[in-house]
Amino acid sequence: MSNDSYAPLKQHLLIGLTGGIGSGKSTVADLFEKQGARVIDTDQLSRDLTRSGGEAINAIRDTFGANCIDATGALDRGKMRELVFANPSAKKQLESILHPLIRAQARKIAGSDTTAPYTLVVIPLLFETQGYQGWLHRTLVVDCPEEIQIARTMQRSSLDKTVVQAIMSQQISRKQRVVLSDDIISNDSDLSSLSSQVEIFHDKYLKIAAGTN
């Protein structure tokens, strides 16, 4: 566990939601939000940090050069993706800039007042970074076959199969993710099945939250 992890926020139930690229994390998070959960999306926090004027921009420019910043002053995601895939040390440098900032922001929001019974923190690299487990109470993985991950990602983005597979190769395996998680939602069917599973876990988390608060 990283040295910037925290003790759990014991007065409010925190669930870490994770899953591989294309697994359907955002869809599941939206369904939980409709049930009344508070959702913190660390991808959105990352986008905020790397937009024009974002807190991480100066450090990224100083580390990687101005060519990784686009004309608007935001992170050039395409160029950065190419760089980190080609250079593992660059990936580690970028993570060392972004991950502590993202965790601090997530922690701040998670500790703020809310009327929601529990909070879902969406963390794509939850097990890879290992900086969150110290203060999350449970983890929930969205699972599906790898071929479905690839197809969904290609459909929603301009990335080709080779790039998607390269991204997946930098994440832990599907099997590892399932083993490490407390709870599992299977997203290999339709939206109705997914919604039913979310409702079951929502009821479970309400009961846990009642004992936590």
C-alpha cells in the first residue's frame, strides 16, 4: 500500500467500484446513482486536473515538455497515450503526478457532508495503484469477458483493437481483479440484468451502511 493512503472514513460507507476498460463501470455507477448513492468518478477528477488551468498541468509541462500540452492549455491525451505506451518510466512519472492529486480530491469529496446513504468511488486502476484500500470499506468489480471489453471500447471510441489490447495489458488480469474484489457484478448480458444486480447490491450496501453509521 502506498504511503499516502488513509484510514477509513468510519462514519460513511465507501465502496470502490472498479473494472477493466470497456467493462461498463460508468453504466453501473449511473445505476447506483439513480438508486441514491453518491458517486465520485476519479476519471472526471483526472480530467479536471488536466484541463486548461488544471492543478496538474504545470507539473506535466515541466516533466514532459510543452508538446504534451495542446493549444488550449490542456493535456494532449493522444500524445501522452503514445508516450506512456512506448515508455514505462513516463507512465510512472505521470502517475506520480496525477494519482496523489486524484486521491486527495476523492478523499476530500468522500469526507464532505451528504444525504446519500453511501458513496461509490469509481476507480479504474483501484488494484493497480493500491492507494485507496486503506480507506475504502468494500470493493466492487464490474466483470465481463475480455472480447466484450474490446468490442465495447472500440465501439465507443476511435481506438483500434491493437490499442485497446495494449491498454488492457497494462491493467491487472480479469481473474486477478475478481479474486481481489469483495463483490462482483457481471456485465455480459443486457441492461435489465445489470439493473437487477445493482438493486441487489444497493440493498446490501444500505444494510451495511446502517451498521456503519
